[in-house]
Amino acid sequence: MGSERKDGPERKFASDEGSLRIHQAIARDMGTAILTGKHKPGDLFEGEIEASERLGVSRTAYREAIRILIAKGMLESRPKAGTRVLPRARWNVLDPEMLAWMFAGEPDRAFIRDLFELRGVIEPAAAEFAARRRTDDQLAIMDAALAEMERYGLSTPEGRAADQRFHNAILASTHNDALEALASSVGAAVSWTTTFKHRKKLLPRDPLPDHQAVHRAIAARDTAAARNAMAELLRLAFADMDIALNEPGA
């Protein structure tokens, strides 16, 4: 698109992209540029030949990158009309990969609020259902996740993975297929918001007691206490995030 042609030097995608394949790396960079507002809804991308030559990649790789972004609702491509950025309302903002792109830089404050509001609708109800319906095996998964969170801490990848498992186990314990389908998005939101807080070099209060309170209520099959404990966990987590966002340089 016009603004894309004005970018700096050509970006070469090579072996330094690590585990990402070339088309995935292109999609990541283009997606991040859209999320950060560099490319705005309605903007038209340049043609496939021009773009692939500028980026130093094959037309096939570029085409596959565009397909990824179309699948995420960020772009549409029409014959003769070209490839255009779609309105934000069309984006699949809960896609785990899109969340990763968003939190790779400085996430949008309004979107973080939206994420926590969504979690505030879903997770307290899920905790209530889990207290009513969980099995002993599912409770054991939560036990193990809490033990790993305590062992490793949330500043480590291992601790954050355990945090995801804890929240995913609660969703699984609802025995509600629609809620369980949200596990990957909720888990990604949990992981990336926590990563962002620790990336800011903050030492926020220890959230483990908040998780333990949720666990105790679910273990006791106390539905009201489970709902309230999860709501309080999210309230405090959002307060921590607000501190991170207001830190100088955020």
C-alpha cells in the first residue's frame, strides 16, 4: 500500500527468524504493523510482485503471509481491488498469535481493559461452575499448577506456563464445551499480560495467594466463594497491569 512503500530499507527474512518459517515471519511483521496503527483500516497494500521483491522473499511466501492475515480477519483481498486492511471490529483479536504480536511491543491500553473486562465476564462464572462440577483429577491438575507457580515464580516461562494450566484447568472443569473452547485465548491473555508486567522490571505483589484462594473454594465446592475469589484475582491483576502501564517508558 502507499504507506507501506514508504517503509525504510528492505527487510530480508532469513535464518535469523529462528523457528518461524519465512511466511510466518512476514505475517508477524505485517500483523504487528497493522496492530500498532502503521497500516490503518482501509489502507491498500502494494501488489504481490512489488512486495515480494521489496522484502526479498518469494511470491509464494508473501502470498502465504497474506493468507494468514486474511484468516485472522485483518485483511481482505479481492481481484483487481487489491489487498486492504479491514476495520478493527473484523479482527480476531482473541487469536493467541495476534495477542503475542500485540504484546511484543507496547499493548494498547484500551485493549488491555477490554481483555480484563472479558475475563471478568468469563472466569468468575467458570470458577463457579468448576466448584460445582470439577473432578478429583481436575483438582489435582490445579494442585500441580499451583505447586509449579510457587516453585518457579511468574517471572519465568515455567511459572507462566503453570499459570496458564491453572486457568485452563478451571475452564475444563466447567464441563462446558463453549467455555472450554476459550481456553487458548484466555491462556494466551493470562500469559502475555503477566509477561508484560515482568518485562517492565516491576516486582508486583505475589499473585499466588489469589490463585490459592480460588483453588480452595473450588476444592471445597463453594460456588459463591469461587466466583468471588476469581473476581478478586482479576481485579488485583488489572490493578497490577495499570501500574505497569503507568511506569515511565510504558
